[in-house]
Amino acid sequence: MNVLELSEQEIVRRGSLDEMRRRGIDPFPAAEFPVSGYSDEIKETFADDAPQREVAIAGRIMGRRIMGKASFLELQDSHGRIQVYVNRDEICPGEDKDLYNVVFKKLLDIGDFVGVKGYVFRTQTGEISVHAKELIVLGKSIRPLPIVKVKDGVTYDAFDDPELRYRRRYVDLIVNDGVKDIFVKRTKVLNSMRSFFNSHGYMEVETPILQSIAGGASARPFITHHNSLNIELYMRIATELYLKRLIVGGFDGVYEIGKNFRNEGMDRTHNPEFTCMEIYVAYKDYNWMMEFTEQLVEKICLDVNGTTEIKVGDNMINFKAPFRRVTMTDAIKEHTGIDITGMTEEQLRDAARSLGIEVDETMGKGKLIDEIFGEKCEGTYIQPTFIIDYPIEMSPLTKKHRNNPELTERFELMVNGKELANAYSELNDPIDQYERFIEQMKLADKGDDEAMIIDQDFVRSLEYGMPPTSGMGMGIDRLVMLMTGQTTIQEVLFFPQMRPEKVQRRDKEEAFTAIGVPSEWVAPLYKAGVYTLEQLATQAAGKLHQELCGINKKFKLGFKSPLIDEVGQWIAAAAPSSAE
């Protein structure tokens, strides 16, 4: 890498790296460093009257206070931070003091990894610290971390730009308190969920991610090509159809926690890849699943937070079971004054338009009802609420309602204005299922790119017989958002999908040399902020000449500086190119 592409701090750090190597210190050693303690555990277990404890700790240097032959450093490990006292004569017991005077004081930087062996003690100011007897370099950081400072409760130089935080999550985790806790809670959510399912005797399974038919939900899939088979494959949008095949195969209860992929827009609650849990239990119905779901969510909330109440944004949400139940028809009637019972497709389309909802001719009854509910009702349900008994057109995989054939035995759990879970009394009539698929294909023919494709093999599996079954799917990312009080999905994903980084457009070296710029001066031009011939044509010769000479001197390039007239000739030669 050209030195001119580096910042001043990066140049200094690479110089320190080289100096370490010249002194025989490997800045990236391969040997194991056995760790015997962590910052939080050391502080929690320390007792002034206990025998002296020897420890070996490792982590990043996050701060230093150098005071002559004794210093303090702040070490950050995976559990938190702890102070380390470093005395020159103790880490350098012999005549050679370079490890302290040169390596520690001059060559180590904030962000570097070190190992410390010593003992735990309490300083005169009362802070539990580690007294270093041995200091070992474990990893050099050649790019400086953003330094976040807190003074009198005020944060300075915060690394808080969302774009940068999500794109450089590794930095976010290092410098921002509380970010790691979100992801620790995410793991607790998953552990609690698995524990609940396993305690009921249900089995975790894995099903294909690459599928020949994207089924189990209404969504636009990602498509890829399998070269060997010469067929199109779809990244799964749901696990449903495979999991129900396993119920046909004789399992009483199966669940899967894994990635689904939907080729849709991104916003505060949507990411094109997301983690979903789906569970199917034989000999159950949606009423049983409602009770099962509210017990599950309550348990997770208690396991993760120790309480059933969580503040999310401005809302205090209580996850104490049982949850309220409202029919889809009543919900729409309550919020719009319109009774959708028995409405035709055209009537629904007119009703949607009267409510100011954009609709088109590709939308069938199911999608129209979904749009009305989504626009006018969904956002109002802050406390956990089951929306139940969906119209049949909205639920192609759901059993007809036992009391009303126009409806299905389905519920969605709404929390904080968004769907958290979706569940059915599963359709196990293969003839009815096939007819529902046919209706979906009609929607596809009309232009609905989210309509389901007929999965002939799934229908065939139902023909062998599937017992009465209830299934439920839950978005893990949204659940974690609720359990951690976050309002955007990006906060609970380690690496959310991002647009490509904007890169400064620059003309190639050949473009500059073609107009007479010597090749060695192209990189200094870039450093001066002149990336294209168009930009070069707008420069003032005197100012650019001064800047280039300054770069030559500052970075000790050793180039023969150009004359002002030569720089002027470059600018003049670039002008016609910019005008073309």
C-alpha cells in the first residue's frame, strides 16, 4: 500500500510495527496465552482479606496513564474493563528496560492486544486492579480506534453514526457500551426458546435452504442457478412445507430456527435475510397454540430480563400472559367502521380506495384485506394481542374455521404495532390444499409476484395423511428487538444488509501520465484531493504546487519537486479533457 493512502496515525503505527520486529518482538505471536481470569469475575470475587490471587488476563489497551517508571493502563477483555498497574522495574527486572521505556511507552497504542500476568490488588484510590509482573504483546492494531470520551456524564467524539456502526460492527462492539449486551441477550432469547421447546419433547431439525419451489409463505424469493442440475433454485422464504412433511413422517413436534430470505425492501423492521423460528405440533389446534405462544413469550421475557415489562421506545409493554384476542373482522370494523364480512373483491377494492389505500388490479381479496389491516389497524396494537380468524383468501395453508367456512383458524401475535408470530390450525386436507394452490396460481397469473407456487410433492405428502396439527412461526429478530427495547432491526443484527460503500471515483494513473503528469506525482495528486482530470483542470497552479511540495516534504518522498509552470501545464492539458 502506498504510504500516501494512509493517515498520519496509520503511518506512525506501521512504523511502530516495524520497530517491534527490529527489536525481535513478534507483534502477532502464534503461541497460546492461557487466560485465567476475566475483568468482571476478578472484580466481583476480590476480597481484601483473601490470599493474594495470581491471574493471567488478556485484552485490548483502551487507555494509558504514563507516569515516569510506573503507569496504569485500561484493559478491555470480552467481559468488560479492568485497570492494570505497570511498573518498569517489575516487568523489566534486569538491566534492559526497553520493554517498558520503548515498547510499552512508545510502540504500544490504544487498540493493541496485550497479555498480562500478575496479581490482583486494590489501589490507594480503592480501585480493584491487576499488578503486572509480565507484559506480552499479543496483537498490534495498525488502524486507530475512534476514542469515545465521557466527562461529567457528557460523551465526546461518540461513534454513533448508524451507517458506520452497522458497517463496522467490530468497532461498534469495541467502543460503545451496551452493544455487546444486546447480542448476549439475543443468545439468551434463543437458549430460552430452545429450552421451552425441548422441555415439551419437541425436536430441533434442519431443512433445505436452497429449494426448487419457494413455498410456505407469500413473498418474493431470491433466485439462483444450480449449474450441475441446470435448474433455478430459490433461497427459502419459509420452512413450513418441509417441517409439515416431517409431521406426515411421524414426528409429534418439530421446530427449526434458521435463516429465511425474502427479496423485499429494507426498513426499520425488515432485512432481506432474517432469522425465523417455526414449530409444528401434531394433534393440536390454534387455540392450544395461542396458549403455548403466550407462555413461551412470557418465559423468554422473564429469562432474559427478569420481568415481564419492557420499555420499547415510548411504550411500556407487558408480556404477562394471557394476551388479548381480537378477530380480524372486528379489528377492521373497530378502526375503519367497515364490515368486510361477505364483501366481493371489487367491494374490498372500493373500500380500500375509500380509506386512501393504494391498490391495483393484481390484488386479490386476501391482499386487499391485508393492506386494509396493515394500513389502518396493525400499528395500533402496542400490547401483545392475538388477531384471530382471518378470511380464507389470506391464508392458503390454513384450515377452514370450524364455525365459519369463510374464515380460517389462524392468528397473528401483534406487539408494538408489528406482527411477531403467525400461527394456524394447519390444513391437512390434500384436496382443499390443492384447490387453494390453484387459487394462488390465478393470482400469480394476474401479476402477483408474491403468490404461492403449487408444491406438488407437498400435496402428495398430505395425500399419505397428516394428523391434525398446529404450527407457529415467529421472527427472532423482532422478538430480540422487543426483549432488548430496540426500535430498529439493524440494532439486533450483527451485520445488517447495507448498500455498497460509496467510493471516490478516480482516474487511473495512465490518464494523468497521458497529459504529461510524471507517474510518481499521481499519488501525491490523489493525496491533495485531485482524483480526476476534471478536478485537476479547476486547480490554481500556485496553490496546487505548494500543496504537492508540502506532501513531498512531509512524507519524505524524495521526489524532485515540479516547477509552478510544470503544474500549470498539467492543469492546462487537463482542461480540454474535462470539456469533452
